Amino acid sequence: MTQIFNFSAGPAVLPKEVLAQAAAEMLDWHGSGMSVMEMSHRGPEFMSIYKAAERDLRELLAVPDNYKILFMQGGGLSQNALIPLNLLGHKPEGATIDFIHTGSWSAKSIKEAGKYAKVNTAASNTTAVPAQADWQLTADAAYLHMCTNETIDGVEYQPDFNDTRFKDRVLVADMSSHILSRVIDVAKYGVIFAGAQKNIGPAGVTIVIIRDDLLGKALPVCPSAFDFKLVADNESMYNTPPTYGIYIAGLVFQWLKQQGGVAEMERRAKAKAELLYAALDVDDFYQNRVAPANRSRMNVPFYLKDESKNEAFLAGAKARGLLQLKGHKSVGGMRASIYNAMPIEGVQALVDYLNEFAGR
Ligand code: PMP
């Protein structure tokens, strides 16, 4: 059988070892006589799964003690509403939220936040991250929101935020599609959020990492089940959390630790991305339109110069076991998502096919 490599943007490939372990534990988790799906979320078995997942994620990202990690539902998009609902309590009238627009996902965030506050797009460019010096920030903005990896547009920040301008600002980052793929300094951010279905686990779990002093600032209309403080005070069990998804995420965290952690993931991500972009850059048969410094290591959109060959390209890829390479419908073309669980062999197989299809 042809080996399959899945380049989906999400829900996306998971480590084979994790799926095999979940399969082995499906009917009877650790002698409990139950599947994880059947356990009370407050019972000792699931609590041990939850605590291990929280602890391992904290260790992997070196999350400081003054931050809470929440395992929520609702997906990445829901956070576009939940963050204003949770942070604007102290500034209900006339709050402004600053945004950096770098693609489709930050555009969605801007639109949604407009229901709750004034929005200021401080900088905009969908093929490069605008230079920080050019960001037109509002003096008293409630927070500054950005999407540090645009999954559709393939634009990724090189996050540093060392400039003193950012010292007293609350930075909010949507890291859905590159969390755990590069070392980050969590202390630079007020809130980090990520849907799980790319680098963490199955769809249905949303991770929120929030600094303690930002809790307890919810607007009165914020739904209780989505009030970050209530969720934090109840260890993500204010209501029933997505238990099975948290279990799989926990297995992925263990796998990441065994592989060498986030620094090793970053090393691999660089190697995989360099291999792929080099093949796209050989000539103009394929084109990636993102500024080289901001090309995503996770999501690589590309176009065939002759778009009449798109269907043939996808059919040939599928025949070789290279799946889900079609670009997002809003931008067309192709996209290869190469998350942590994509082995370099998969990227090499794609590169071989790119060269073959281009007649090189
Ligand atoms: N933000 C980013 C960067 C994403 O890639 C996605 C999903 N592809 C979302 C938000 C939305 O996530 P969800 O579908 O889980 O709401």
C-alpha cells in the first residue's frame, strides 16, 4: 500500500504513536474497565489525565506560574468574541482594541470584535508582517490582537516584542496553527489561544493561556461557561470539558516531550519548511507570494503558474498518497500544512512530486 501523507490544514495529521496508544486504550483505560469517553470528568481517573495534560503543556511551553491554562470548547473563532467579553469589563464604554491584519483569520477577529468595541487596524498586509515600527497603535487600547500564524495566507510572525512600546500592552495572540512548533516567551503575552485541531489534538478543545491579572474583567453579559475566571477557578470543569479531546491532547504532549520538546519541534519545522520552499523557489513553475522572512513554517500556500494544471496536480498527488493539498477555497491554489506530526519523509515525498510534476 502507498504510504499516506496528510497535508490537511486542520483537522490535521496526528502522531501515529498517539493514535495507536488511543486505540489500545479505547475499551479499557489503564485497567479502569472504561473508555476515557465514559468517565466522569470529576472522577479520579479523568482528573489524573487532565492534570497530566495541564502539567505537560505548562512544561512544554514554559508557562510561568502566574498564568492559567484553560481547556475550553468553542474553537478558535469563538475566542474572537470571548476575549472581548472577558477583557473589556473594566472598560465597557468606548474601549478600543488594536489589531494587526495579516490575513483571513485576523480579518475574522477584527470583524467579530467590532460587535463589542471600537477596533483599530494598526497595520495591514497579507503577504508580510508589517514592520513593528509602522504599527499605528492606540494610546489606551484595551489590548493588541494578532494572529501569529495565518493558516490560509501562510504568513508567520517571528515573535519577539522586545520593543519597549509593548511593555505595558496586553498582547493577545491567536496561535492556533503554530503553537508548540517554536519556542515562545509566554510572559510577553496577556492571552494566547489556540484551537487544538492542528498541533494539539482533535477538534473540540481550545487552549487559552491567560495571565492572572487579566482574569475577573468579564463584561456582565459574558456567558458563565465562557467566563475565563470561572473556568480557571474550576480547573476547566465549570461545565463538562471536552474530555476525550483533552485526553488525546495529553497524549500528544507526552509524545512531544519524548521527541525532545518544542525546541526540537522548531528545529524540525525549520528543516521541513526550508526543504519545501527551496523546491517551490527553483523557478517560477510554482509560486509562494509571502515575503521570505514571514513565510510560515506550518502552512505553505503555493500556486501553479499554469493554473489549468491544478486538477492534474492534485490527482497525481493523491495517486502518490499525498493528500489534502488543495488550497483554501477563499484563495485557491495549493496548500501544504506541515505540522509537528508531519515527518520530514512526507515533505520529501511532496518535494519529489513537485519536481516530477514540474518535469525537473
Ligand atoms: N484561527 C486560526 C489561525 C485558524 O487557523 C483557525 C482554523 N483554521 C481558526 C482561528 C478557527 O478555528 P475554529 O474553526 O476551531 O473555530
